[in-house]
Amino acid sequence: MNRKWWILPAILCFLSVFLFPASSHGTSWAYSFVVWDGYIYKVSGEYVTDINSEIGKVTSYSDMEQYTGNFSNVYEEGTKYFSIQGVDTEDAIAIQEEDGRFMKALRDGEYTYEEGRSSGMLAVAGVALLSIAFAVYLVIRRVNR
């Protein structure tokens, strides 16, 4: 009986480390932004004073990951959004900063992030684990003959 049955599973496990390396899922942002009503608004750096009414607030904040809803990569959860007097919200909104001033943010396009899109990597990892388990099963079955 061959006592080296463990070699193939060990090689497969070793190779899986290189085929499916652990990675950081942090995001690198091109610019500061907020999301409101399904659209991304790029922070302009320009302060405005002619504020109209409150239209929403940041519901999720992260400088590392994306989220759905009224998300921001720079403003904390609870930061309020306002419409700007004489400016359509399809063009720009104002964000109330901690010091009470209002930062203008320009609409940049539709926010297309959807939760659950990263499940593809999970499926690949699952297939890899099942393949390794099946290989181990075959080796053990062969050794026990």
C-alpha cells in the first residue's frame, strides 16, 4: 500500500494559494462624491450660500467599499443634502458640512453599483474547494483499494 497518498492533496492546496490568493477589497476613488436618488454627484470644492430645502442625507459611508443608497466616500452617515436655489437638482446639490457651510456637488451620472456583484469570486472559490475535496476523495479511494 502506497503511503504517499497525501502528496496530491498537498499539491492541490499549495496551488490553490497561488490560483486564488487572498486580496484586499478596498476601493481607490478617483474623486470625492455623494450619491443621491440613484445619481453620483462629484464634490466641486465650491461653497454655495443660496440654499433651498433639505432633500436627503447620507445613509452609508465608506472610504473602502461601495454601498447602495445615498452613499458617500467622504461624508459621514447623516450628512444632509440640500437643493440649491435657482439650480435644478439634475445639475447640482449642496452638502451641509460639519462647520455649517454648504459644498456644491455636480451631477456626474447614474450610480450603477449593485450589491452582490462580487459573488462571482465566491463561486470560483466554491468550485475550487469542491475540486480539491473531490481530488482528495479519489486519492483516498485509490489508496484503500
